Amino acid sequence: MGKQTFALYFGNRGFMPAELIKDARADMVKAVTDAGYDYLMMDENSTRYGAVETREEGRIYASWLKSHEGEFDGVILCMPIFVDENGAAAALQDANVPILMQAYPDEIGKMDFKYRRDAFCGKFSVTDVFSQYKIPFTVMKPHVVHPLTPAFRRNLDDFAAVCRVVRGMRRMNLGCIGARTTAFKTVRFDEITLQRHGINVESFDLSELFAFVERKVDDDPAVLRKIADLEAYTDFSGVPHDKKLTLAKIAVVIDGYIEEYKLDALALRCWNEMETYLRVCPCVLLSELNDRGIVASCEIDMCSAVTMRAMALATEGSAACLDWNNNYGDDPDKVILFHCGSTAQSLMAGKGRVTSHKMFDKTDPGSGWGTNEGRIAAFPMTFSNCKTEDGRITIYFSEGEFTGEPIEDGYFGCAGVAKIAGLQDKLIRLARGGFKHHTTVARGHVKNVLEEAFGTYLGYDVTSIEG
């Protein structure tokens, strides 16, 4: 993904001194470029001072914005003073991207008529009219903020994350490889509901994948390259060569689906047919896909793939699907989050080691090669999941931290201890809310970003599990 780009909007009102607009244009360009983003800005000769005051000027700005459709991720609505809200509504009612409201603060010692801005008050006029027009917008703390401050830099980075999520989730292709595992009614989903929210599902029969794998020859250059990639990704030293070949062939077939159908994310039926017939477990392939930027969930959990995609966009990193699996001693705010071995390497404390799945080895030894075992690193994290019901997608977000505390060596798979304030109450809300035994996690605290993207712009039902 290239640099994110913001279209800059500057409001005006009849008595505003020209120098305030000029300074605001310079301030905002510096703020955006210093933060590593790009910008589009209407020529200063297009309207008075290059700003918008009247409805006619608003239409001029809207036409300019339309001419750059697809070139910008969001709009920054800059209010150097108490701006005209009617011009702003005319300019941005069809923007169809997130809009950040920024208002300049007044300064002690510059409160006379020449310098007093009143943007603190004027911001409410704009948000009120936008609410009347049903134009979605973003407001952040503090209420007024100068563009050249650390506080606005934080606002800008959070807004950029909101824009990434909105752009990436409005239209996405989600692959469903295999049917839902019979025993797991918990991962049911409604494909039509997903489509209503811009998520196109492409389904693939697992028997087709098996047939493609069987046709791959051992010396296929794509298979040999994939073996090298996997060996560089994690510790494959204990894996028998024939298992490496089979895993590589599966990975090449999945890559083919991703390329042909332009998949942004996928969910895979990972057991027990692969173990029974192909004699491997595909966990490590999902781990590698997540670190490669293709969200991949196990157990045909399509809803988890949706939230993983959102968190990967927000954090510009990897996400993982994990089980709410074990208590951690008697600490009510700690839980062991686990999955067999599909966690992205970038979320782990050290390099993983590919083993044979211990659960399958109990009854069918040697059938489960492919779990990427290890421990999850210590980091602040956001967790989320969603459900499809009655034509709506309901989604929750919360935060906690992985502590890095030890889990005994005999505990198989990839797991980490998470500390979550008020965990017991949150677990009750998840159970009462009909959410699944999975949650999805990513590095960093981005709950507010995700709630803004999904609640304000994407039309999901955002529910709270907080106290």
C-alpha cells in the first residue's frame, strides 16, 4: 500500500482575515507531510483564499473533490475560525470517505476581534448540520487542537487507521475453503449478510483442493520455492521431507486461489480431512499467510476472518484467531488464549517450531505435521469478533495485554497469557451475546479506531462488552 492521502478542506466566514487561511493551509500541509502522509489541496485561486464559505464555493469544492475520486483516503475538514457550515455540507455531502473535524484553539493574549477564532463553538455548528444531513464524520479529543502539535499527530495517525479500515472493509473478497466442520455450529455465518456489508464470499470445495495437490509433482519449481520459503519462515528442521512436500503443495494451491480470486482473507477447513487423507495439518500455512498480509483463519471461522482483516488494517500488522481456552491459576482477570499453531510468527515471542499435532497423534500418529508451536509475545492487544444474525453484523471490541507469563512446556500449540480488566463480566456478556469460543487479536490498542470505523462509516452494529 502506498502513502495514504488526505484531501484538505478549509472553511471560511466573511470576516476572517486572509492570513489565518494562509497560515492554516501551510500548517496542515506540514502536519500531514511530517507524519508521512500525502495530501490533495484545492488551488488557492479557486475560491476566496482557497477556502469554502458559501454554498456555491462548496459546490466548487465538491466538483474538485469529484475530479480526484479514488485518489484520497479521507478528508480533513480544517476550521481555522467559526466557519460556514452550509458551505461545508455542500462541499462534503458526497465525499463518501471518512471526514476528520479539526478546529483551531484560541490563544490567551490573542482574544481580541482581530485574532479570536471561536472555532471551539463553530465546530458544533458544523457537526450539528452534518448530523442533520446524515454526513458521517469523525471527532477526536481534544475538541480544539493546533495541527502542529503532538496531540494532532496522534489524531492524524488514528484517523489514518480509521481510513484504512473503512477502505479495506467496504469491499473485500473472502475465501471459504471447505464446508463448515460438522461439529462446529459455533462458526455458522450468513453469506448474504456479509454481502450486504460489502464482503464477497468465494467458496471452494475441499475435494478440489485435494485434487490439485495430488496433481502437483515433487519437483514443481513453485513447490520447491515454497519449501524454501517455509523453511526460512520458521523451524522446519524436524519435519519429514514428504510432509514438507505436501504442505508446500497445499500452500501453492491456496496461493493460486488467492491470486485468481483476488482474496483479501480466507478461512480454511483445517480438520480432520487433511490429517486423514493428506497426513498433514495446515496450521503453519495459515501462520505464514497472516505474516504475508493475507488474513487466514482456521476452522472455517469466516466471522473471525472479518475481524482479523479489520485489525490487520488498523494496526498494519498481523492478527490471529484464538480460543478462549483456559483459566490461568486463580487470577480472575487472566486467561490463556490458544490455537494449535496458526498464530502469525510476528506475534510470537520467538521462532516457532513445526511439530505434529498432538491431538491427532493420540489416535493417528504422524497424521498432523504442520503445527507451528511456540508462545505469544508480551504486548498490548485489542481483541474482537462478530456474528451474522437477522441480516446484521454485530461486532465487539475490547483491549487487554499479553503478559508473557510462563505456560508449562507440556502445553502444546501456540498460546499466551492475556490480562483483561473485568474479564469475568466480559465473558458473561460474550456468552449472553451469542459470541463464539474464538476471539481475534492484534498488537496495539485500537479499540477506538475500530469502533469509529465500524460504527460511524461501515454500518455494523457495534456492541459493548465493557462494564
